Amino acid sequence: MRILKFFKSHHTMSFFIYGGAACLLAAALWLAYQYVEPAPPSKVTIASGGPTGAYYGYAREYAAFFAKHGIELEVVESKGSIDNLDLLADPDNPVDAAFVQGGVSTPEQYPDLRSLGSLYYEPLWIFHRSNVSFTMLNDLKGMRVAIGAEGSGTNHVVKKLLAQNGITEDNATLIEKGAGSAVSDMLNDQVDVVFFFSGVGSGVIDSLRDSGGVIRLFSVERSPAYVRSHRYLQHLVLPEGALDIATNLPDRDVNMLAPSANLVVNKDLHPAISYLFLLAAKEIHNDGDIFAMPGTQPNNKSTIFPLTEEAENYYKSGPPLLMRYMPYTWAVNFERLKIMLIPLLTLLFPLFKITPPAYRWQIRRRIFKWYKDLKEFDLKAYDIETAEEALAMREELDELGRAVMDTSVPLSYLDYIYSLKIHIRMIQDRLDEVIKAQLPLERAVGDSVSETKSSAS
């Protein structure tokens, strides 16, 4: 009986109705969760180049930016752009991003790599000893020329430019050294000419600027022609006095060639990390330099590889909406969970609309089902002619009344119960009138029949 009473309880019914709605919502959320993007990794790596180069300095700035947002960015030293590409493409080497110089590769060579944009112009600086005179690159025959370390972007591009001018290992001494050691050798008269790509703020340039006139900067007079044959290069002009107005360095306008430094990533890099790299690039490179106005870097021009989807969206409409107004970590979590909000919001509204009425309908159904029986009693009551029939029906109505009172409903629905009891009582009152009217008559008829039988005997 207790088990039966438990299942008939309105509390049990409430549990099944609202519990069923909660289970449906939980199932929808679980299904949506299968499509939620995994959380971004807590540690990523970036290949930078040598410790004296501009890439390494920028990588340290990126690492500091990442640290402010709770992500560790490990800086991996390398030989330069070519080495960085090989590290990115190597599945056994966990490098997620790298700085890569424009012009050192093509999308066909590395189909799994993507670009987050070009960061800044990376001019080709050509310094030479003042006692070495030449007007064009094809005049370098017989000279000692530092062309950058093997595996670097400088080495790759400079070899192309020199070969275009007929300068090879057969007619010149090509020294594969990085800018730092090559400049030191040039100051010590062991190198005549040094080629290297670098931003304006490079420490190497500062050391050459203070050389006391021993070192001079070469102007590439045919730079527009080189741009036509090497599409990844731009023609830039370093204005007179741009390096040092007080000493008027350089003492003339200098024509320069410059690719763009690219931020390159693996195509499967987590989208949230891609956006963090883009936010870091905006903060670090937004001010521009001598060659770029503020607000023009980073951009989607002069990229080596196709842009990631995140980069395309970023350059089209800026960072995601949440990242504009929330801390990065909060924005990432909300962005991950927004796919779960779709079924949540889709189901919550109809569930809120349907569940309470369904519960009320079930409660009322428990009460109103008795009215079907009550209507039958009401119709039969009009046809009752004897007190015995009335008494029998009254007993049935008493049982109905007890069953009604045993029906489990919330307190707020007791008015329905007592309304039903009133209707039961109305039929009972009518039956009581029949009983009062018919019982004396039946007794009188019974007494008359008894007297007749006595007289006959």
C-alpha cells in the first residue's frame, strides 16, 4: 500500500515531470558538449632565431604577453627562418609558431602551415667598410661578404640576390655568419660587407651607428628593379637622419629592400591561441616604426602562407566580441561554452512554457476524473424511487468521497478537492430527501400488507 501511495503522490508526479525536463535538458547539453572546442593548451612554443636577433627579442615580448593571460610561451632558439619552417613542419618537434621572413618559402613547400599576418618590414641592411667602394651588388667580386648564418632567411634571400648579380663562391668569399659575429669581424677588418635583415631597433644597427664613420650603409639604387623580380620584397626609403638626427645618420636618403616578417603557425593550432598571438602582435607592433605608420601593423598583406580562419576574421572585423570586453580567459571559456547555450536557450523557453502547465494538468486530471463518476451518480439519482436504492447509492458516494480525500494534491489545489466534495454532498442530500420521503411510505405499505395477512388467517 505504501508503495502504491508513493507512486500516486503528487510529489512523485512532480519529480517525474520536472525531472524528465531536467534530463532532457542535460541530454541536450551533453550532446552539445561533444562539439565544444577543447580548452586551449596551457603551454605553447615559438621558434625565434638566435639570441642576438630581432626575432628572439620579439619572442620574449610575446612570452611576457602570454604570461599575463595565464599561458606559458616557450621560446625556442633556432638558426633563423629556414630552420623555423623545418621545426614547424616536423611532426616530432613540438613547435606551434615561428617568426619567418618573407620570401624564404612558398605554400606549396609547406602545405600544412598558415600565417597570422605580417608583423613589420624587415629591411635588408647592407653595411660595408668605408674604405671599400662599390655602387652596385655586382661590384662585390673579390670581396669578403657575410651573407647570414646557414638556415637563416638572410642567407636564403641574399644568395638569390647575389646570384642574380653574378656573385658566387667562385668570385667572392661568402661567409655564412650571423649579423652579430659578422659585424664584429667587419669592425676588426675581417669582413668587407655584411648583409642582414632586421628591424630598426636592432642592437646590431646601434653598434654600427656608433662606429665613428668606419662603417657605412649601402643604398640599393636599383631597388625598384629587384622588387619587380622578387614580389615578396618592398622598396623602402630610409630618410636622411632617420637613425640619428644629431649626427645626421644616414647622411643621405637610403634605398632599401624589405620583405615582411611573418608570424607562421601550424594549421591545427588552437583557435584561442591564434587569437592570443594576434592580440599580442597588435600590442607589440601597433606603434609602427620608421617604415610603417602607427596602426598599420600587423596586417594581412605580404603573407607567405594562407591566413588562418581566425586571422581572416580578425583583420575583417577585429577580435571576437567577448575578447573586446572580457579578460582573455573568461572570453575563451564563454566562447567555448556558447555552443552549449544554443540548446540550453532553445529548450529552456519551451520547457518553462510546457512543464508547469503539464504539471497543473496532471494535478487537475487527478481531481476531474472523479467528475465522470459523479455525473453518472447524478443521473442515476433522478431515477431512484426506493429508499433501498438511495441508501445503496449513498454508500457508494461515501466511498467516492473517501477516495477523493485520499487523492494526493498540493495544498494550493485543495479548493478543487473540497469543491468536488461539495458536489458529492449535494447528491447525497438529494438521496437523503428520497430516503426520508420513501422510508415512511414503505413502512406504511409494509404494515398494511401485514394486517391483511393477519385478517385472512
